Amino acid sequence: MPQHRIPDLLAFVSILITALVLIALDVQPDQIVGLATALGLLYSAWRSGSSGGPV
């Protein structure tokens, strides 16, 4: 496995484990989807180096 794909795998597994823990804690599904989406967007911004501010 190439080195640059390991952080992607770790992020995916972390989000998956977080979702499973939240399901076990009986959190509402729409809240889990919202959290997973937010975590995915944060990871995407981190990987692209974008801060969302003016250039």
C-alpha cells in the first residue's frame, strides 16, 4: 500500500468506528450522518490545504 494512502485509510476507519460507537450509544441517525459529513469535510480541507479564507 502506498504511503500516501495510509492517512486516508486511518481517517476512514476512525469515522467508521465513531459512527459505530454513536450507534451503540443510541444517537439519532441524522446526527450521525451530520457528524460523519462534518468530519469528512474537515479531513478534505486538511488534505487540500484549504483554510476557506480569502486568498
